[in-house]
Amino acid sequence: MGTTQGQRDPTEEYAAGLRAAVAGFLRAGGTQREIARALAVAPATLSRYLSGERLASRAVLDTLVDFLRTQGRTVDEATTARLRDLCRRAHRSSGSPAVRLAEVKGEMAMLRREHARALETSADRIAVLEERAGHLSGELAEVLSRARTAEEAVELHQAHVLEQDDQLRNSQEYTRRIEAELAREREGNGRLQEEVEVLREQNRLLVDLAGVPGPSLQAGPPGVDDGAAGNAPGAEMPSDLVLVLRLLRGRGVDGLRTEAGPLRDGIAIAAYMVQICLVGAVFSACLRSADRPAEWILLLFAVSGFVYALACGARAYRRTTPYTRAGVTWPATLVGLATCAAVPAGVAVPALLDVDVPGRWIAQAVGLL
């Protein structure tokens, strides 16, 4: 263990470093016996380590550092690195093969411990990374599920938008058709108004030329035929044009029909009677149906039906005027009796026949109206 002049012996320097490291523990009341027990060596061997007579291996140095740290003695990393460097230098400066072997074994033990710590740390980190990868996989699956749901929602929304566009186009096409029809109706109404104005102007000209009242373009009161106003007692004879028009319509000079058509009049009177009977049948069906409308609707229907029956009876009675003027009165009497019996017959016949099928749909139709 010789040294050159001016250079300190690495063995003595290593021993001095060990003594400095345990000095704080000994000052605090610790003993070398406790240190020797922790190092698993004899107290005499520990004394030789501290005096420099024997070199402490790297494993002994690391065990000493760990023991001092467990006893509350702070050994910083700089001191630990310096002691390890002194240990390496002391073992290199010694020429003993046993010391070199011990140094190599210590370094190998240290390398094994560091390798074990590295493996443990790597295993922990791998476990953490695997756990994190599992969490990320779950989050990725959830994100993919949400993305698929969002894509389905977008597809549904696009389909709904396309359907709305089709409906809008159909509505626009229908609106255009309605507008075209309204335009045609307005155009037709305009032409009708122009024709009415022309007819009125012609009527005024005829009246001015003939000097007598001409045929009116408006409907007169019930029972008064067109052109009869111009044939009142004391009135002047109508113009030739008015006479021709009356004759073409099957009327005489006085404005009344001159010829009777028994078949045509009979069919017309029968049609009016059928209408009156249908009014009574519909009212009876409404009363007998399970889905009959409210009372005020029934009352309104009864009043309107009675008025309509009276109108039909009046029109049928007008068909008997030529026969009455000719001295035949029984058609008018028959029409009057048939008119009075049509409504009760229409009400009573469905009830007597117990016909419910027409009553149901008729009552439902009336209820909807």
C-alpha cells in the first residue's frame, strides 16, 4: 500500500471517509457493535475497516449507507458517490488478489441489485402502462360507439331533411297548380262579368228602343216567371225580341208555360218527393244511430230540413200550374198531400224496417259536418 510523496494513501482516505460517515451515529449514542450487527461482521472486523487495516467491500459500504439512513442519519448522494469512488480506488491500489476478488464480487452484487431494481421498476412501469393502455382502449371504444351513434343520427337527419325537401317540392307544385287554377277561375269570372255587362247594356238598349220593360237578368220572386212583369194589366206589349225569347223557352206571351209535359212533370215531382223523403230518412237515422250528433245539431238539421222540404214542395207545386189553368185540379191536390206525407214517411219507414246500416254512416256523415 505504498504511495508517492505528496499523495495520500487511498486506503487511509477510504478509512477516513468511513469514520466520518459513522461519526454522527456514534456521537448520537450509537455503538460500533450495532453497526457490526447490521453489517453481519464481527466488531473487530468493523474496527479494522475503520482503521484501514482491512478494506471494506462495496457490498459492506452499501449496507452501511442503508443502515445509517434507517437510523435517521442523512447520507446524501454526493457523500455516497465519494465513498464508492474511494472504495474503488482503495481496492485498485491494493495488490491483493483477495481484495480485488472481493471488490469484483461487491460490484457484481451491486450490479445485481441495480438490475433487480431496474427490473422491478420496469415491471411496475409496464403494469402502469398496461393499465393506462386498457383505460385508453375503453375510452377509444366509447368514442367509436359515440361516433357511430352520431353518424346514424346524421344519416337519419339527412333522410328527414330529404323527406322534408320532397314534401316542400310537392307542396310548392300543389301551390302552383292551385294558383294556376285560381288564375283560370279569375279569368273566367272576369269574362263572365264582361258578358253580364254586355247583356245589361243590350237590355238597356232594347228597353230604350222598345219603350217597354225588358226581361230582367236577375231572378224574380218565387212563382213569378221571367218576363211576367212586362205583361201586367195596362202594360204595353213587349218587343218582338222578348216574345221570341219567351216562345223559345216554352212560354206564352204572358210569360207562363203554354204546354204541359206529363212525363217530364211527373218525373220532376217524383224527384222532389224523393228528396223530401230522404230528408226525413236522414233525420230518423240520426235519431236512431248510436253516434248521433248533439241536440243543437239535430235541431238545426230539423229546421233546415223542414225549410228544404217546403222548397221542394213549392217547386213540385209549380209543376201543376198548367194543369190547374186548364181546369185539372187533382195534380195540385195530389202534390200537396204527397208533400205533407213525404216527411213523416221518410222518418217512419226506416224505423219500421229497422234499417241500421244506412243510418250509421248517414249519422256519422252528419256528425262530421
